[in-house]
Amino acid sequence: MHGFISYSHVDENRVLRLQRHLYPVMHSLEVDVWIDERIFPGEAWDRKICEALDRAKLFLFCISSDLLFSKYVDQVELKQAREKYKRGEALLVPVILRDCMWEWVEPFAGLQAVPKNGRAIQLWTPQDTGYADAARRIGVMLRNHMAGAAP
């Protein structure tokens, strides 16, 4: 399965920390998660992002006010993820990094977010507990999905 992580570059350190917590889950379930760090100098970044979006069956949106403010995320990444999700072709998971008004944004408003109760990771003490909770919940969701459901 291919995954895609969408985030604001303001949150890059938080996303890399999330990736480290997700590694055991993604590795054991053989999920290849794409992040824009895979774009190398000289490559057309928009084309690379669109290719990754096309392949993705799992979308992790790392939510913060900066992500919600991004026109590119809204018009390109979220648009494609929303369409694939509505057709039943992909999973879409909001990962709440920082406290913000994510509940007002479709399709996040109607989805169960991680970590537990959609409580922003920045509010957990220690924050590693929030990252670990998010990774565990994503792992359980993926294991259950791979055991029987589509996409």
C-alpha cells in the first residue's frame, strides 16, 4: 500500500517526529509512505507530488492552522484525497499536530482524528505519548483495513 503525508513546512520537525513513531507500523505492514522529502534537486515538485497522490491509498493530513491555511494543500492535495476517499479508494486520517479549528474543515469535520479524541499532540505531556497514541491508532486502523476491507 502507498501512503501520502500532507503537512505544512512550518510543522516539518513535528512531522519527522511522527514519521519516527509510525515507522514500526508502516514497516511491519509494508506501507510505503511518501513525503515531499523524496523530491530531489532538479525534479519537478508539482509532478512528483501529483504522482504520489495518484498512487496513494492512505492519506495522513498533519493538521495545524498552517496546513489549513495552505491553498496548495486545499486545492491539490486535499481535493484529490477527498475525491478518492468519497469513492472508497483511499483512507483519510487527520493527525492533529497543533490545536486549531480543524473541526470546521470538510472532510476532517466528519472523521475520527488521531490522537485520541482529536486532542492535539502539542497538548500531550510528554508529547511522545501523543505521537505514540496516534501511531498506535493508525496501526490498528490499517491492520483492520488490510484484514478485510477495501481500498
